[in-house]
Amino acid sequence: MASNNQDDNERIALWLVGLVIAILLVSITSYVLIKQRHRLAPAPAAVAAIADADLYDAPLSGELLATVHFGFAEATVPVEAAPDLARAMEALMAAPTRKIVIAGFHDASGDAVKNAELAKHRAIATRSVLTAAGVDAARILLRKPESTLADGTAEEARRVEIRLLD
């Protein structure tokens, strides 16, 4: 009988240790994801410093280097965009005299002014990530926000395109 109680106590202890380890892993993972998310968010001063007059207004052209998709009503660059941003940085390194243009897109539904502002914030956030990674800010132009066609998907509407200018 004492052996059964000891076995039960050992099982309970192992279960508790496993539970504590699982809680620690979830906590550490959450902490890392939150820190990463805050690191990729644009600084408020960077957003306020961009006036509409400072935005690139020529027709959007050039080689598409990357497309970054954002969450609904979010302007934080997702961690999943890292490979796309790395490709854009490689293209810039390969063409040291060329610039890129970053264009934020939004759909035609809802408040047009709020949507355009969100698209602008997404472009600024993308630029902030690139400059933090070492890209010279003078080589990055921000395009006035673009509206997607009404028949596009929601994901297409919540995107930023990075193009290498001709």
C-alpha cells in the first residue's frame, strides 16, 4: 500500500513539474513575441514627422522586391515579414545607387481618411524596420497611400509593397 501511495506521489510531482515547465515556456515565448512586436513598431515621432507633402507622388513603378501583409487595423510589421524584408535589403545592397519606394495600401470600404492614415503608418513602420537594419533612410521614399480595388481580398488591402525604383 505504501508503494502505491509513493507511485501516486511521484506521478503528481512529475505532473506538477511538467505543468511548471509548460507555464515557463509559454511565458518566455509570450515575452519574446511581445518584445519583438514592440521592436518592430514605428516610433511615434517617426510617424508624426511625415507630412503628406513629403510623400512620393509619382506613378508606382519599378521591380517589386517584397510585399508585407499586416493584420486588421494594425501597423506593426509582422515577424513573418523578415524574409521579404531581407530580400529587399539584399537588392538594395546589389544596387547601391538606387532607391526604393514603400507604398501602403488600403481597401475602399470604411472611412477613407482613417484607411489612408493606417496605410501610411504601415509604410512608415516598414521603413523603420529597414532603417533599423542599416538601410540609409535617404534611399527610402514613402508613397502616398494607395486604395486597392473593391474586388481584392482583405489581405491584399492590408499590404505594403517595396519597389526598386528605375
